[in-house]
Amino acid sequence: MENRAKHHREGDCLVPDLIPPESPKIGIWGMRRKQYLQQHKEAVYTGLLLSGKLNAHLEEIDRSANEKFDLLMKQYAEREGVTEELKARDQMEWVRGCTKSRQAWKKLSVQI
């Protein structure tokens, strides 16, 4: 079975129907990893880039870091008394507590 690209005609020329690759879904942690690799691990960065594995690597790092961040946020919120019970009793106080927790962790993550 042949794997042939599809073409369309434009005037006298056949032009391939090229589909760009899907954009990677990389958040803050993936971007930080990319920056770290570029600045401190150039050989690793270049190897991942040339092998076509960079985006998958960054997506995995981002997914994993987000899971850990969410877990730490939950633990921090519970320690600070921001619970489902508080949410049911006083939603505004619960929102303030969640916002305070998130801001504290974001501030800490900038220092990392």
C-alpha cells in the first residue's frame, strides 16, 4: 500500500495539500521546562527537537507538573481551612481562601 500525499491543481501545477501539525498544548510548566532545556541542556533540547519528541516531552512535563500543583494546592487549602464545609457555609470566604492559596503558590512558583 502506497502512502501518497494528496494534491490539488492550481493552474498547470499540482500542489500538495499540506496539513500543519497540531499545535502543542503546553502551559506554564512546559514553557519553563523548554526555557530550562534551551539555557542549560542545549544537547538534550536539540536532540528532542530534531527527533520530533520535544512537544510530547513538554506536554508530559506540563501535565505532570499541573497534577502535582493541583495536589499541593488542595493540601495547602485544607491546611488553611479552605474546605468544602466552608464552601457550603460561606462561599465568599471560601473564594477568598482559594484565591489566597493560589496567589501564595504562584508567588512561590515564580521563585522556583
